[in-house]
Amino acid sequence: MAAGSTTFDAAAETAKYLAALPPEAHEKATAYTQGGHWLLLWGTLVAILVSWIIVKSGVLTRIRGKIGLGALGIPAALAVIPVWFVMDTLLSLPWGIYSRWWRQTQYGLTSQTLGGWFEDWGKGLVVGLIMNLILLTLIYLVMRLSPRRWWLWGGLVSSAFLIFAIVIAPVVIEPMFNKYTPAPAGEVRETVVAMANANGVPSDKIFIYDGSKQSNAYTANVSGMFGSARVAMSDTMFKKGADIAEVRGVVGHEMGHYVHMHSLWFAGAFSLLTMLGFWLTGRLFPLAARLLGANGVESISDPAGLPVLMTVLAVLGLLATPLTNTLIRTAEADADNFSLQRVNEPDGLAKALVKTIEYRAATPGAVEEFIFYDHPSVGWRVRNAMNWKAAHRKPDAVNVDLTPVAPAADQ
């Protein structure tokens, strides 16, 4: 509690914010959130089933058999990878429709039609095919060049490729899915420009995009790296009635990711985790190949064994969920604190956070949050904002007038 103020109670103010949504909205959010936890397991099982079907079809081994591996295996990789990717994507399509469209529709988290979803899916198929072809060909190349240390070089290659993808995303990939237009002159643009200039974020690339095409998400982001970095706000922010304090709080959070270089931090952590994952995969691959019946696969460097490789990585990824979520949660909490310290809009940030409850229950148990949450819970984040407000509150400050807000999605 700040000196000079005897009326502000951070815990009580947090409770008021969470109570801005009716109990039925919280119950629906809990159902959606906890159902989503099970999707992690079911998604992994679907991936294993799809890989088993591809292995049993024998298509990849026949392609590799006709081409041969050769010294570096590049021709075989270039032939096998696209076939695997298309087969895997098509076989996974029913699960994708259910988990990424139908379920979102049932909970009111998207207004996108199935036709619109398929349009984006088709674009994603093209992008994914190109990106996977490049990355996986490089991985198989280092496997052939360095059979004993491929996991080390593969991790470095993957990290470099991730940075490359971050750099080109705002320029090449994101415009394929959404229309980005310069933010019009007015209070919002002036505010964001001032924030960008004050925090070392590029201020000449401030956009609004039609994010409502895909999602009802209340969101903004600073994407890209180096010369491609830009500020982008979804039109849903304004359709949900965001006031200038919310804009400042939310955009301040996203700028925190940029200023603190979380993308590079993630790339480094991703590189280490990928190295560990590749190292474990090298040891688990023979067992997985036997279990999947991949009898025609010569070794882990054989592209025909790609479904086996992906199965092992999928299982390891599932087991690593608590660790990867903790890494992301740490960065998200840091971005919140950046926004509070640099922008000082605790109520604006809290009001925006409450609008994200519908897709992530606000007050999970500690174990649930540790395992499944890649952002701190809304309850924790609002309390963090209120603690900041209490510590920096002027003696004559008055409590914000809370009015019920409509729930939206992630920021």
C-alpha cells in the first residue's frame, strides 16, 4: 500500500476485476481451458497414429529406394519430405478442423467460416511445405556430414532458421493471411508512436490488421526483428471497445517483448532444448522404428524414417510442456512488468487482461498453471498490476470505476 493512501487494497481490487465477468463466463472459460489440456495428449496420439499410417503405407521407403541415399542424401530428402508433409497434413486434417476451428466456434472464439478456415489452411500448407523442406533437408544434411554430432549442429541450424523465420514473417508470411494498413492519424497512433519513440521501438511501422477474420482475440504484437520489426494491433481491440489506457497497457506489454529481445532469448533456449531433443531422439529412434514397424528404414539419417523422427519429437515435446511453458510464462511476466514500469497503466492492463479470461481460466491451481499455462494466469497478472498500482499510487488517487466487460481472447 502506497504511503498516504489507506483505502487501496490490491487483493480486493483484483477480486473486483475478476468479478467483472459473471460466474457463468468463468465456468465456460474453465471448461474450455481444461478441455484444451486434454487436446495436448490427444494431439500427440493423433500425430503418432498418422505417422504409423504413413510408415505402414511404405510410400516413403519406395521413393527413397528409387532415388537412393547417396553420400549426402539430399536428393532423397528433397523427394521424401514434400510427400511426407502433404500426407501428414491431409491425414491430420480432420483433427485440425475439430481442434482449431470447430471447437473455437463452439466457444464463440471465432466467427470464421469453415471456408475461410480452409483458405488459411491452404496458405499454411504452402508455407509449411516450403519451410519444412528447407529446414528438414538441412537437418538430414548435418546428419550425414556429422553422424555423431548431428544433434549439436541440428540444434544450431534450427535456431538460425527460427531467427530467419522471425525476420521474414512480417514481410513475407503474415501479409498472406491478413491485411495490414497503417494506423490512421488520431489519438491511438499518436499514443503508440510516442510509446515507441520512448522505448526504442520502430515508430514508422504502426499497423492495424484484420485479425477478426480468424479470431475474436483482443491482441496486439510487435513482430519481426532488426529492420523488419513493426507494431501491429488487431481490429478486434477496437471492436471490443479498448480505451486509450488499455491500448497503452497492451502495446506496452508487446513492446516489452521487443525491447528485452525475448525472440532472441527464445531462440537460444529453443536451440538448447532442440539439441537435447535431438540427442534423445538419436537414442530412442531404433526403439520407435521397431514399435512403428518401420522395417525398411536404414538409419535415423534415412529420410524415409521421417515419420519415426517426428513421432519421437512429438512425445518429447509433450513431456517438455511444463518446461517450455515455464520459459514462455517467464517472458510474459517480464513483458507485463515492462509495461507497468514504462507505461504505468495498471488499470488499463488489468481491464484488457479480464477480456482474455474466456479462453484461459483466470484462477487455476498451482500445478495446473505450472504444467499447462504458457502465460501467467489472469488472476496472477491482474494482482501483479494491482500490486504495482498500490506501490506507485498517489495519495489522492481514487479507485477505478469497474464496469462489466465483454470477454475476448489472448494478447
